[in-house]
Amino acid sequence: MSEQHAGQSRGSDAGAEQAVAAAPPAETGTGTGQSTGTGRTGPGQDRRPVLHQVLSGSMLMSVLAVVLALVIGAFLIAFADPATREAAGYFFRRPGDLLSAAWTAVTEAYVAMFRGAIFDWHQPTLAGMLRPITESMVYSVPLILAGLGIAVGFRAGLFNIGAQGQIIVGAIVAAWLGFAFDLPPVLHLLVAVLGGAIGGAVWAGIPGVLKARFGANEVIVTIMLNYIAVYLISYVLKLPAFNPGRTGQRSPSVGADAVYPLLIPADWFPGVNFRLHLGFLIAIAAAALVWWLLERSTIGFELRAAGANPAAARTAGMSVGRVTVITMLIAGALAGLAATAQVLGTERSLTAGVAATYGFDAITVALLGRSRPWGTFFAGLLFGALKAGGSFMQSLTSTPIDIILVLQAIIVLLIAAPPLVRSVFRLPDPARPYKPRARPEAKEVAA
């Protein structure tokens, strides 16, 4: 019996090692499997030059994808400009007019975007100049939180398309707890926030249980639940409890005690309306918590192992079905927190469009962040800046805000095609073994 028990133990250990070995280098962080200058592989033996490692890194691919998208967007802005199209009609007589008009349209659009997203130097006060960056932070909060939920699913091998529906359900629960109850100040906000997170977790747990118990495809189930959530909020907003005055598709305002407090109170800078609220700090805390969960906890190891190789994870004694349910609950809770950023932060009531397109934009944010918590955080900041800057750009120039949607689509396309980005910028392929160039002295000795 002892020999049998020892054999089972050795088999379990071998399965665990197989699960770890099956994970890609970026997942384990050990560099396992990367080629070295000596032709050997293994932990700590990556002898490629630092510049080569940086140029073949995944984060650089994300940055270059954004840069290339902005370049392509510049051409689209020029084509959409009426003056540029007019100058194109007589290009062969005066080609300089076309180039000048295109340059003016692109620079004005991107300068206006920068002013609306980062810093507006045309404002009379310093507070007014810094307000745009706080608006970018406000727009980024739901993107970061929902993007973290999508990223957790990606790391577990789950493609969660249901963040949109999870945000809607979380918003319904958070709004109801916000306006239907009269609780003490801190407790009221805490109950509303937890209610939103639980609502999103329950809605995400449905596809998790269906996949773990019956093998249902999470993509199909989450898409169908998105449609159900859209019709659910339309039905809820017709109920007397959510729309007592029958005045429109809007619920009563949440109580003052259930609203996220502003990080920059209105009386600090009179005349400047800052909307940055406590939700941004919650987004930072969520990114840190997700990082610890994925990189330092036992469930995070099981989650990554199940995502890298489910068969090896089962061999190691892990319950892949349990990991699937836990992953979807975590993803839904984060999407529910994203809903509270809208209901308790900016909108302060429930509306039919409270989720906007945050659930689908979060997929792009997670892809751009390479499913890493801090990468997702900064990707959310970038997309929040694009939203804030795009609105300001449309108000100052003739460039339509649809250009921002095109930029996001191009970023997704480039993220999905790393070889295209590498070929444009002539970067090394990390999949190919590194071969150092022979030194001239070595060639002479060999001769």
C-alpha cells in the first residue's frame, strides 16, 4: 500500500510539473523554453542581449500597435476632412495644398484630442488645465474593472463575452440598493458596492456552472445572457419601484450616502467641475488584488494551469470545473464593480444605457493589456483618454468621433496579428532561436 501511495504521489507531482511546463514563459515568469546563446533551454539560461529581449517582448507589441493605429488613424482623419478632399481634386496642379490640408486636419485633431484627454493649456486656471486628465480617469474606471474581469477569464482559458450583461445586472442591483434603502453613510455605500459585485458575479456564475457541469460553450452562453440582460433592464425600468413617476427610462437617484465621494471636492476649485471619484482608487486596488490573486495565490496557480493545459491540470489533481466556476464568479464581480462606477459614480441613477459599450470595450482593453493586471490597468487609462479626448476633438474640429471607434478596432486587429507589427517595425520574432553573430576573430581562427 505504501508503494502504491508513493506511486500516486509521484504521479501527482509529475502532473503538476507537466502543468507548469505546459504554461507559456510569460505565464510562469521563469523564461522556461526560451532559446539561449548556447543552444540550451531552461530557467535562468536566457542569454539573449537585453535589447533583443525588449524588442521581442509582448508589451512592446502593444505599444507599437497603438502607435501604428494612430498613424493609420491620421490617414483616416485626413480622408474625412472636407478641405483635404477638396484639395485632392486639383492635386496635380498644386500638390502642396493637399499635403498642407492633410497636415492641418491631422494635427488639429490630435492636438484637440490631447487637450481633451491630458492637458488643456487654453484654460485660464491650472485646475481647468488639469481637468481633462481627471476626465480620462473617470472614463477609465469601468473599463479597467471590466477589463480585469475579462483578463482573469483569459488567463483561465475562458473567453468571457458577457461583461456587458454582467455590468447591466450589477447596475440594477447597485441602483436598487442605492435608492430603495436608507442606511448609515458608510454602510449604505458599502452595501450598494457589494450588491453590484454580487449581482455581476451571480450573472457570470450561470455560464460558469453550465460549462463546468454540462460542458456548455461559455461564448455562446454569455452572448445569450447579454441579450437577456438588455431586455431585463428595459423591463425593470418600467416597474413602479424603478420608475415611479413614469417619466422615462431612468430610476430615482441613489441616496447621497450611497454615492462615491469625489476625490477633488467642488469647493476646492470653484468654477471647475471635477468628476473624479473614489471608484478610481477601487480600480487601482482591484488591479493590485487581481495581480496577487493570479501571481501569488494557490487558486491563481490553479487558474493559470487550467488555462494553459486543462488535461495536465486534471492529472495534477486540480478540479477544472471548480476553477471555471470560481473564475467566472471573479470576472462577474469585477464587472459588477464596473457597474457601480456608473451608477454610484457618474450617472447616480439607473438608465437603459448605463452600460454603454463598456463590456465590449473591456475585451479590447484586456487584449491590449496582454491579460496582465497592470497592463490592463494602463490599457484602460489609454482607452479612457481616447473617450475623453474624442468628445473634445469632435466639438472643436470636423473630425467625427467615430474615428475613435475605428482606432480601437485597428488596435484589436494589430494585437491579434503580432507578425504584422513585427514586419512593419522589423522586430525579431521571439519564437525563433536567437543566433548571435560570429565575431571576426572567431572567423579568422576557424579559417
